[in-house]
Amino acid sequence: MRKIKYIITLTIIAALAVACGSASGDQGLAAKKKQLEDLQNQAQELDAQIAQLEQEIKAVDPDFKRNNKSAILVAIEELAKKTFTHEVEIRGSVASKKNVLLSAEAMGKIESINVREGQKVSKGQVLVSLDTDMVRNNIKQTQAQLDLATEVFERQERLWKKNIGTEVRYLEAKANKETLESQLAVLQSQLDMMIVKAPFSGIVDNIPAKVGEVAQPGLPLVRLVNPDDIYISADASESFLGKFSPNQEVEVYFPSQDKRIKSKIKSVGQTIKTDNRTFELEVELPKLDFPAQPNQVVVLRLVDYRNDQALVVPTEVIQGDNGGNYVYVITNKGGDQVATKRQVKLGASHNLKTEVDSGLSAGDKVVVKGHRDLSEGVQVSIVQ
């Protein structure tokens, strides 16, 4: 049979050479197309003759095709149920719950800035002081009045206990004392509002304020950051609703340092943001052996789909025709290993693997190498 195919191949090559040589003459494009069609018809007739001869020989020699060197070599993979996961990447950033811009609660001229950028500070430490002369003077004045009112009240109280004097004078002294105490407390609160203190321990990141400027409520004076209290914040599309859960494992990639770490989802947002149709993911950030700063970009890799009983094939073996997607499986027909086209319905794809929802069963032998050379019913030889 090999000799027959060899002769056929030489015949076709010779015919093509004659066709090409004659085409260099006066033949046009139409003549070339006609010659190509004739040769294709000849090839089909020869294939049919080969198939007929193989059948006739097999009728006399049943072992003929098993030893036929023309069988196509293929590699197969026997399907078994396994775990299949699909992963997505979501852009996020380093965030800190202790990353705040501090401002004064009252208006006043900035008198002193008591820290510098990059300085570590403790909770309660004074960062910025406004001009408090007026408030302090009012406090001194009110304190003096309170001291007098307290002395008067104490005397009236002693007399009242001895039934000397009137109740009205006693009550007036008491009310005057209490009023001045309230005024002093208000002035003390005003004084506190003109002194900016650190609400937590951290590092002074930025000081936009300058001495001599007038501070106003809401006007940033100092940015304070605690780098030890950072986490990852990311916005996930609402199409991923229900696909992530707290304590789910996450891979966090830091492009700037080319570092990867493993972490877990801390919380999943319960509302959709109307401006971009996303919900927030908060991911824990363990102790790092490299620096990470708030607002630094990271990439999260998360599993959004998992099937522990999936049938999976290499994506490259999937082919398509008018009937849809298909793969080749090996079946036994009359003792021969032949290729059979199997239509399949596909699921998710990831990492060059594709989940097959229907069309295949566990134990099927799917062709993973040599599938491009196959056609329905062709005999194959399996490479181990």
C-alpha cells in the first residue's frame, strides 16, 4: 500500500509540474483553475481507489489495518472528573483607615506648627496651635469672676445653714457661680478647638499649612497616616455579585515591587455604588517585608467560579464547524482505533483549559495531539 500511495503522490506532483510549466505560456487564470479542478478530482478518485483496495485486502487479511503504517499518530488524554477554577483580576489600591487630613475646629491665625513631615507622633501630641491670646484672656477673666462668685456662694451657704439671710440671696449666689462655671467650660472648649492634636499615633505625611495663615474649619492643616493599619480596597463589578465571600483566599500582586502575597477577603460590600456600578472588596494586608504606601496600586487575583466535578480538556483541541464545537475521541470499531467527532457544549475557560458541560463522559479518550490531521472514522495509532 505504501508503494501505491507513493506512485499516486508522484503522479500528482508530475501533473502539477506540467500544469505550472504550461501556465507560463498563454494560458489564463481560467485555464489554471480548470487544471486545478481536474487534479482535485483525480486525487478524490485515487483516494476512493485506495479505500476500496484497503477494504478488499482486509477481507482477506484481518490484521492488515492494524499493521498499516499510514495510521495517524495521536496522543490522547483519558477524561476524569477534576477540580476546575476560573480566576479574575481586579485592580485595587492600598488604603488606610488611619489616613486623615486634620483641620482646626475654629477660625484663627496659625501661631505654630510643632511637627515636621516624616515625624512620628503619639496620640494626643500637639501638632498645630492657633493664636489663642484672646481665648486665654477670656479664660483668665472668667476664672477670676468664678473665684469671687465661689467665695460669695460659700459664705451665703454658711449663713443659710445658720438660718441667717434670705433664701433668694443664697440661690442667686449659687446660680451666679454655676453660670460662670459653664462659661469657663465653654471657653476651655474653644481653646481646645484651636489646638490640633494627633487623634492616633502615626507619621506626619504632609503639612499644607503655614505659620501666619488663617485656619478655618475644614481647611487641611496636617495629613497623619498610620502605616501599620493598612488594607487593600478594590471595586468589583456588580456582575461578580455573590461570587466572593469573606475569608476567601486572594493573591495580591504589587507591580511596583514585583511582589506577590497571599491574603483573604475581610469584607464584601453590601451596596452597589451608583456612579460606577461596583461594590467594594476589603482585603486583609498582613505584615509585609517590603514597603507599601496608601494609594499604591495592586492587582487582586480571585476565584469567581469553581467546579469540583468538572470534565476539562485543553482549549487547543476544541475545533468548530457548522454544527458547533467538537473534539475528537478515540473509539474501537472492529478492533481498530478510529477517530470519532464528538459535539460538545463548553463552559468556562482558564489557563488554556476549558470546561465541557456536555458531550463527553469520564473515561472518554480525547485526542490532545494530532487532532488537526484527523477526520471522522480515520484510523489512528496512539502514542504512549
